[in-house]
Amino acid sequence: MSNDDQYGGAGHGEVGGTGQTRTRLPEAPADPYGPARRTSRAPRSLVTVVGVVVLLIAAIAFANQSPDTPDDRPADDAPAATSTTATGTDPVTGKTAGIPKGFAHDEQGAQSAAANYAVALGSDAMFDASRRRAIVQAVYLPDVAAARQTDLDKIYADQDFLARIGLDAAGKAPKGQTFISRMNPVGTKAEKFTGDTATVSVWYSALFGLAGEGSKNPVSESWYTNTIELKWLNGDWRVSDFTQKDGPAPVGRDQSAASAEEMAAAVSQFGGFTYAR
């Protein structure tokens, strides 16, 4: 297995249920915290991650754009009203290893499980050996977890990989810096649902890097879609496999990149995602 292979948390490779998935993390930009830059697609590296905040000011900016541009999108392409409306179903109350558990045995429950599991597998907790094992045991099917654990431990303990992303041998950030690996789902889609099995695509924004003064790997954003295969087992959904692809990535706006201090403050002040749908 290549050191560039894995799922969630730090792009390294072939660790999806059947070992056919490659997850990538953004590489450090050449000009940390410099002026905003636009790229045609996110750079590739090891692992994935998370996080995006939708600001009201962005919506206002779009609303204030010229109305002269016609909307040529056919009505058939419009998303269904139910794709973003509240379902009325109460959220789960149980947790295992800090991960929401006890999702409904239906299509909505499968989508919720996929989104929350993707977040856990893409979190900075995957860089801690004990927390990583707890997440893997809570999210994957038992037989898949057993086969996956050794590969994941090997990947996250790879000294070359850790050095490349600015962490020490124990997966810790340098003093005065904060490591961030977050995945924030934007939406989910049930590709297939058969009662006890489901295939769900999760579209998300990933944040990955080191926040703080002197960071050589500043936090950057990238976009991916993971398609997660789930199976119902012992009263909950569990992951059996997944695949990943780039995008769809939105057009970047003309915004200045945050300073090291601002990014570090945001990381400490804004908590990560905890429950979706």
C-alpha cells in the first residue's frame, strides 16, 4: 500500500472497504497566508478533511448581483424541495466514541449516518492512535474494521507523511500551532437504498493544515464527494466501503486569506461539526 492511501483525516490511500479508494489532502501552498489565489482544482497529497462556513454576507452579495443574467437552467434540474427541508424526525441521542449512533432504519437514517461517519473519519482524531481505533470500531462493519485497522495504523504512524504535513512522530502540531482536519458536509444523496443496504454520496468541503504563526502548511480548503456503502447491523448503519472523487468545487470569491492569528483564533473558537440531518 502506498503511503498516500487512506480514508478521512489525512489523504493516503487504499483503505476503503475493498482497498480501492484514494483519499487526498491538500498540499501546502507556496505562499502561506498570502493573497487569495484561484486554482482550477484542489492540489493532491495524502488524506482528506473538512470544514466550510456558509456566510450570510455571501448570500447578500449574490442577491445584489445584476439581475440581467437570465437563469437558463431547466426547471427539471431544480433540486426537490425536500432536499433541504427539515424532516421532522428527531436526531439521534446516542453516541459511541463521540460519534452519533442509533440512526433510523430508513433512507434518511442512512444519509445521516454517512454524513456523520465521513466527518469522524476525516477528523484530527484519526491522528491519535487510541481515538482512531475507537472511531474505526464504531463506524465500520466488524470484519471490515479488523482488516482496516492495521493499514490505518501504519499510515498514520508513517514518519515521512507526518513530517510532510508538519506534525511530529506522535501526530502533534508544533508548539504555538493548531492542527486542523475537518470535513463539513454540504449535502447528501441516496444513490441506492434496499432496506438493509444503502449507498450514499456525501458532498463536502475539507479544511486541512496548521493554523498559527510560522505555519509552513497553512489551512487550505478543498472539495470532494465520497460515496459510502452502508449495511444495517445490530440496530445501526455501518460502513462497508467507500469511493472518492474531486469536487464539485464552487468558484472562489475575491476574498483575502486570513492571517495566521485569525485562522488560529477561528479554529479554537468554532467547534467542528457534530450532527447532520
